[in-house]
Amino acid sequence: MEPARPELALVPRPRRLSARPGRFRLDTGTRLRVTPGAEPAADLLRHHLEPALGRRPEQSPDGTFVLAVDASLTGLGEEGYGLTVGPEGVLLRAARSAGLLRGVQTVRQLLPYEALSADRAVADGPAGLDLPGVEITDVPRHAWRGAMLDVARHFQPVSYLRRYVDLLALHKLNVLQLHLTDDQGWRMPVAAYPRLTEVGGRRAESMIGPAGSSRFDGRPHSGAYTRGELAELVAYAAARGVTVVPEIGVPGHVRAALAAYPELGNRPGRRLDVWTRWGVCPNVLGVGDHVLDFFRTVLDEVTDVFPSPYVHIGGDECPTTEWEHSPAAVARAAREHLSGPRELHGWFLGRVADHLVRAGRRPVAWAETGTTLPLDCVVMSWREPEHAWAAARRGHEVVYADHRTTYLDYARGEGPLEPPGQPGHVVGLRTVHGLDLAAPPSEPELAARVLGAQGQLWTEFVTTPEHIEYLSFPRLCALAERLWNPAAGWPGFRARLGGHAARLDALGVPHATPPGPPRPTKHPEPPAHASA
């Protein structure tokens, strides 16, 4: 049953929620009582309350706002929490510190909408805030609740990525996958190979329109992160309970790397530019030992910067034509006792995955079929829903990423005011909310292998933060709800989203008004894609 009080219109909906009488007044005199292990959540709460209150609440042994880690609360798991709000105080408890971070986001949503605005204290002066009386017990259904942002096609500065992390955290999404490399740009610094960003981080212009267009904008595009910026982003996200998963794609989608270091290719003497087109580039990595050594060094730097237990290695859309015409690749396939050059795709990914496993990390890869990736890989299934279950039967852990349900570069709806988007079908709000991770009825045991799901935002047509947020929200709200509490139904979600829209407004998220020029004439749908 959905709550009647607008301030209890939470997204995602908690597992158990009941209203209590009265309200708790948060003001400059409020003190926090913090038990050992709860300090990170207390710091985050102070950070979010300061703009509205004009100061950070202090800590005191007799504080009336209690944050407590209690390992005996085993039913709450890693991310669950309990929240009680009454006139005399607030109690936020969890078995793990991650659960408290989720509870802090619920407290944020319970605040008056305007308190989410960073300008409130400046505009209105310090003021008290009322939290409504409530009793909540909340546990997520799925452990991987993610969003992928492509910063390879169109670069976004770290200052914006911090904002995006905050928006994910507010909705209890806990993974930000950064698509750092592709044909059109390389954004990850590697000390041993500076040309990856010096050359690979710049392209001369960008295609206008979908793959196959003959129009270009004539404007250079560039950008790369420093190691320090990425380390700071990782720490910022971790403080909010968000893991940053880096993606370095191989052995296809590597034109930017080949432009920087031609010796990595199948024709080492050939000079290539950073690709200015969209679509699937025919150029792929060579398969010599020096190429594997190169990318082992790259991944060592990646694992130094990103402590995530997962590292994404791409793996999708790798044409094999260059291998089939390369004497070196044909010879390599024979030496490795493969049936032919086409099998070099799985062989290459296996070598890269093995290096990550030896480093104590879990490789993740896009699945073309669900049955061809190295067994060490977590499978990100994007082509067909059945591929997810085929991978699970094979023994893989799975992150569901079906393009028909989770690709946010597709238009939100029809109409001339929609901004340019990936040509093809519409992925509407109800479509995202219809995400279904239930295992086939005859194989319920496969459900244990599904880690969760993730929304994907490829940025061929997305250049600005405003466009990113318009495409992300409220569709990520729907995804967050399905992954946190799939029992919550569509009518209730729609009702709560009406109130939640006021929170997005307070945060300045352009969720309702399309940015940019009208969308061009719709083109026929191309084959499904992961990163093209």
C-alpha cells in the first residue's frame, strides 16, 4: 500500500514503511550520536545537511540523531538499514556501514524538497527542517544496481561526474561504470604510454547523425583525466556508497589506441587517426605478445587507480576481418590450436581476464551470445534476454543490460521536441520499470547468479550534462526501484514519482523539459549494439 503523505513518496520504495505520529525538528542545535563504524555515514549526513542548516551538526554522546552500526542485525545484510523517526529523536541502524549510507539517502528524501537545493541556505538563511515520523526497514533485492556513462565519445569533467555520482547515490544506485576508451577517444591516463591520452584523447571532428552519415561538425573534441582526478572521484563515490567500475575495451573499439601506438595493430606501419565516425570500426588489436604486454601494463595502472573488485574489459563488436587477412594472426591461431582466426577473440579476452584474476579482480565483459566468454568473466548481457540465462547456466555471474530495457541513449518517447538520440526503438519509462530479472520458472536456481542490472548511456548524440540528465531521469528512478524493490508496482511508482519530481526540480535535474534542438527524422533501427 502506498503512503498517503506526499513526503513519504520515496524512490525506490522501501520494503517496509509505516507512518508514525509527529515530526522531528532538525536545526542548528541538533547533535549526532555516532557509534564506531558509523563515522562515514555521519560525515555524509553532515555534508548534506550543511547547505540547508547553515552549519554541520556536531557530534555528542547525548545526541538525539543516532547513527549506529550493529553487526547483530543480520537480517539487514550488507546494504539494508532500519530508520525510526519520532518527535524525540531519530535512530538509523544497519549491520554494515554501507547500509547506513543507504539510510542517509532516505533521510535526504524525507527532508522538505527545497532542502535538497544547494542554494537554500544562501537564499533563505539557516532554518530548521522537519523530518516526518516514520518507521522503515529496508533491504535491496539486487547487489548490482548500476549506471554506465560513456565518457569516451563525449568527455565530461570530473566535476560533473561527482554530481552524477550524487544523483545515483540519492536513488541507491551503487555502481558507476565509466566507459573510458573507445574508437573515438581514450580518457584513462597511463604513465608508461602517454600518447594514449595525448594522441588518443583528441579527435578532429565528430559525425553528425547516426552511423553511416556523411555529415561532420568540423569541431575538434578532446579530454582526458589525470590520475589524481580519477583517484579523487573514486574516493568521492566511495564516501557515498558508489563503486566506480572502469571499462577499458579490447580487442575491438580500440581505434584511439591504434592512433597513438600503431604497433598495436595488425598492420603496424599503418597510421590511423582517432575515429570521427560512429558505428563499429573495422580496426582491432593485433595478437602479438607485445600487444598483450602493453595491455597488461594498462590494466596494472587501472587497478592501481580503481580499487573496484570489478574491471570491465569490453569484448563486444570485434570484427575479425583484419585477423583473417593477417599472416601473423593466422599463425597465432594455429600456434594456440584454434580452429581459425575468429577464435582469437575469445583467446585474447581469456589472456586479459587471466591477468585481472591474478591481480585479484573480477573481469566483466559484454556478451555477444552468453556462451563464448572466458568462464572467469562476469557477463554483461545486452543483446537478448536469453543470453543472460545461457550465461548463468554456463556458470557465469550476470549483470542484465538488455538494450531494449536499459539503454538510455534511445529516446524517452516520440515527438518532435525529443532531442537527438540513438535511432531505433523508444525506451520509455514504463519499459524500464518493466525490467524483469525473474529466472525461468523451470530453473529458479539461476536467479542466484544474477547480480543485478545496469542502465547504459552511450554518448554519440549526448554532449552536455543537461542532456545526460534528461535521458537518465526519471528512467534511472524506475531502474533503481526495480533493482531495490521489484515488488513495488507501476501504479504506485507513478504516484510517488509525482512527489519525487519535486526533489529532482530542487536539484536542478532537467527531467521534464527536453534540452537542445528537435530530434531529426527517425531512421530505421540498426542491429542492437553495446558500445557503438
